[in-house]
Amino acid sequence: MRVALFATCLVDFMRPSVGFAAVQLLQQAGCEVDVPLAQTCCGQPAWNNGDAANARKLARQMIDVFEDYDHVIVPSGSCAGMLRHHYPTVLAEDSDYSERANQLAARCHELTGFLVDVLGVTSTGAVFDGRLTWHDSCSCLREMQVSRQPRQLLQALQGCELIELPDNEVCCGFGGTFCVKFPEISTRMVTDKVDAIVTTGASTVAAADLGCLMNIAGRISRRELPIRVFHVAELLAGMTDTPAIGEKS
Amino acid sequence: MRAHSQAFPQRAQVALLDERLQAALAKARGGFVDKRRAALDQLPEFEQLRVAAREIKEHTLSHLEQYLLQFEQQVELSGGKVHWAADPAEACEIAVGLCRDADAQAVTKGKTMVGEEIGLNEALEAASLRVIETDLGEYIIQLAEEPPSHIIAPAVHKSRGEIAELFQAHHHGEEFTRPLETVPDIVDEARKVLRDEFLGADVGITGANMLIADTGSTALVTNEGNGDLTASLPRVHIVIASIEKVVPTLEDATVLLRLLARSATGQSITSYTSFFTGPKRSEDIGGPEQFHVVLVDNGRSEMLGNAFREMLRCIRCGACLNHCPVYGAVGGHAYGWVYPGPMGSVLTPLMIGLDEGHVLADASSLCGRCEAVCPMSIPLPSLLREHRLQSHRDGLMKPLARSMLGFWAAIARRPRLYRWLVERKSRLLHRIAGKRGYLRHVPMAGGWTCSRDLPAPQGGSFVAEWQRRQGNKDDNA
């Protein structure tokens, strides 16, 4: 099976280790993985801010880059949701691309959802010794229906104690440009989220979306709390010996 | 009511610092969410009901004219009268005219959000009528001279202490000297005050949760019974309802009723569910002599044919408000007009104009929890995005934000330039952060760094680095 990894602009820019972890997990499960060089951004910031023209241009560019692969795997619920659920709408009136958008949408997956649902992975064989809590990103939980899959894989980590986060259906306050357009409201939301994380007593929090993770890690760092923040791919690939998100080296 | 929606960002900041409001919101939020969940746990057929409800509303909207005309015909057969109002001014004029024709001096009112939408109280008061709100929450905010902050719990922002203060300031006389320490004390006192008002009113005005086309009935759900007293004691009963409230049959109404209270308050059914059909008949013991229904359009027939049609399925349960993290943080008054929360952020720009209301559509992380809990499956995030698309087309976005987004997109459309910039910028930020791993101050990123550190990049582009490693592998092979 020949799959392409769409790393997402945040992983590409902020945290290459998430990309390498995702490649490792996919290869370990038997996939031939390619990371096309021409990938940039899926266009979600444009679409969610009402800039339909730029959203269309970026969606067409993404389709050109990714449509020849069996599957497109994304280490982010939000960017996967953009490809899966929004491209067909973005390009609905584009006679050259609308059908191609539908085709790509059907073959686009969030990483943990793909590992469990399509590849049938039950354990990645990695070790994680500690108390961990899981943050459901809104897009994973509601748009991609991915909540059981990462939990299943995390519970299979040797030594891992997974603790449920209270109010796990509530947004962390990232929301793309929302967090800088309405910083006070976003701060309130991420403060509530971090408070909930603290109540679990977990020493590590993980999620499948780097946007949420940077938001949560940024707030944890500002409050100087001893909680480490990792992307789920890093945990599943056993790559936790690097500094966590926002952590000193 | 004058709209202040443009000032949402400033009003939200004030709300976040208001400790009394924050305490009231925290209390309400947990209650609504937990009670709804418990009610749905007892209703395994919720998803089927949701599908059925959606079909009923979609069918009705596709034949809206037919069902509204049928409703009118049935109301008239039962001795009532239907009045059509295209806009708020016309609706108010009709209501005031009906009060004048009845030589009315005092008007009791049940809770009606459409009444708020059309500015009914102001119009009635301008016509020298005495208006008394009879829903406890509405009565409280009438005393406080405030608009509702929630569509089903208008005084949810008020604490018990604040309500007691209001009552002490407004209720005079010997019977009102006892301290108001508990909720029953407050309810008892309101009941005493309102009893005389019910008996003395000439006209009673209520809203309607539904209009039943084949019987000409209006349906009203309440928990206090005040709606029934408002509807049946005065000489004239006026129902104010928007046109999308119609459903074909009583059977259809029961499907929506099963969803409404559970989604709203977590009750399986409200304490009172009343159907009003025509005025008092000769064999009836009581009831109004006249029964009028004012059907308000106010932009709804236009919505029927545009991208916001699905919003017409809304049954005003308030579940989207109760589950919205933004509403939960700032409360209803920050939204600056009648309807708050996700449903309000969709409706308000349609009713007061996009130029006045577009900021509300922006004030959402598009988390989707509203859509997930909506009993009518309204795609609220998509409708908010629709406003954003329209705002962008109309050039309403702040010029700086617009050009930054455009700049970003221009780079993302040039993969080679993009890759080069990602490499340079990520390494630069990594170097500036040094061993600390985060940045505390970043130029132009005050919205982020006001409360959060910015995690530093690891340095270098993943895609470029992966390609380099592949190249090395190929070279070694």
C-alpha cells in the first residue's frame, strides 16, 4: 500500500519529530510512505476566515500533489477534516476538481484512525512509563469520529496509565486564528482545559492536533506546571526522549 | 432593541472580568449540560427522533406557504384572526392596534423571543400601555431593565442575591417585608405580585413554540404556568410567532416536543404544555373573547431561499448556548442583541445586517459542539462560516488580518518559496529560543503571548529533512 504523509504546515514548521514518528508508525504497519515535497498548507486558515478564492487555489494544489496515492495520512484531525469534509464543499462548483476532491476526501485519514480502522493495528510496541491523559481535539472527536482509536493504541503502550480528562468534549480554545482574534476568551478556555488536565494528576498530556497541543503547552509553560505535552505519534513511536512541546532542552 | 453586536470583543472582556456573572454562568453551565445528558441517557431513540424532527421541519419548509395558509384558515374557522407582519415595525403596529381596539391599559406578557426580536415592549410602552412580564425570569430582567441573556433562561446571569435586591427595591407594602433567602421565597413573592396583574390585565400576549396547521392551534411550553394565565384570563389573547414555527399536525408537534424539553432543560416534558385554539366558545367556562395570531416574517422567507435555510429548523431549545464554550465564558449580553450563542451568531447578522453583526460569526472556534447537541441537526459551524465567506466578499474583515491571510496564502501557493521560508524561519526561532524551548515575547503575536508561551520550533522543515534523508538513503544504496 502506497500512502502519502501530509505532514501539515504546523508539523513541518514546528515539530519535524511528529512527521518522523508518523512515517515510522506507517512503515512499521507495512505501508510504503512518501512525503511529497510540494506540500504546503491545506488552506484551512483561508476557508475558516471566509477567503474562498485562496481556499480553492490551495485545495486544487493539494489535490494535484496527493491524488495519485492509495491513501493520504494526516497527523492532525483538523487538517484531515479539511480534506475529508470541506474540500468537496470548497470545490463543489469547480468542474475540473469537484469529483477529484470527492475522490481524495474518501482516501484521506487521520493517522491513528488509519492505523486502527484501516490497517488493523492494535499495538505499536512502544513503551511509555507514566500517567497520561488524552485531549480530544474537536475535529478528531466530532469531524473525524476519532476518539476510540488513539485511546486503544495508547492503552497498549507498555507501562502507560491512561486517565480520562473531565469535560473532554470541550474545546481547548485554539480554533486556528480564533485564539489570536479573541485572546481573552481563548485564554479562559485554555485555562479551564489546563485546570482539567491538572485534576487528572497526569504527568503527560497528548493529542492528535499540534494546534491544540501548542495552545495547551503554551499555557502550561506560562503557568510553569510540570506537565509534558506530546503529539500522539511521538508517544506511539516511542519518541519521548526528545524535549516535549515547549520544554527546555 | 438597539444592537451592540459590533462591540462584542469589548463586551466580552468586561464579562470575563465580572465575577458575579462568572459565578452565575459556571453554575448554569454545569446544570444544563448534566441534566440534558441524563435526559438523553433515558431516551435511546434520540437519534431516530432527531432524524424524524428534521424531516418534519424540512417537509414543512418546502411547503411553508401551504401550511401557513392552512393554519390561517383553521384559526379563522375556530373564531380567531391571523395577521401577517413583514417586519418588526409592522408586527408592533398590529399588536399595538389590537390593544387600542380593545381599549386596553394593562398587558400581561408571557415569554416571547420574537417579541424581543421585534421590540414589542418598547412599542407597547410607547403607546402608553402598562406591560408586565409574567415569566419569572423575564419579570426579573424587566425590573432590572435588561434584555434576556439566554433564550430559555432570560435571567440566568443573575444571582439569587441580585434578584432579592431587585425585589426589595421594587416591591413595596407590608406583605413584602420578609427576607428573601431561598428560591421558594423569591418565587412566592413574585407570585403574589403577579397574581393581581394577571387578574387586572386587558390583553395577554404570549409567544408560541409551535403552530399547528391542521387544527389552527398554537402550542406553548412553560414551567411556571404563567403562560396559561396570560393566555386565558385577559379579554384578548395575542400570540406573536415567527412563520417557521408552523408544523402540519399535532402528531408532528409531539415529535418536536419530545426533543425540546430534553434538549433545553433536561426535562422529559415541561410542567405545562398548552395548546390554544380560538377564543372562548359559548360552552367554555373561561377564556379570551378574542384570539389573534401575529405571524412575523422579518427576513425568514428570504432565508428560505438562501444558504441559511437550515437555521429555520431551530426550535429555540438553547442547547447550543448551553454547550458553547464562548457563550459559557462571556454570557448572553456580550452578543449585544436578542439572540446569543451559536444560534444567535447565525441569526443576528441576518436580522441586524452583516456589517453590524459579522464579528459574532468570527467569535467561534468552530468547535462543533453546538451542531453535535442540536436536536434539529442544524450545521451551525457551517452557517457561521457562511457569514465569514460573505463578510470576506463584502470586505468587512479588518484590513491587516485580510492582508496577513492573503500573504500567507500567496506563500503557501509557491511550494519552493514556502519550503525555503519554513527552513529559515524555523531555524531562526529555534536559535532565538535557545535551550529554553519557548518564546515569551514575539512581535505581532501579542494575542498569543498575552497568556501563553510560544513553543519554539525544533528547527528545520520536516518535509525538507525527510527528502534529504531519502536522498542519503538512495545515495548509499
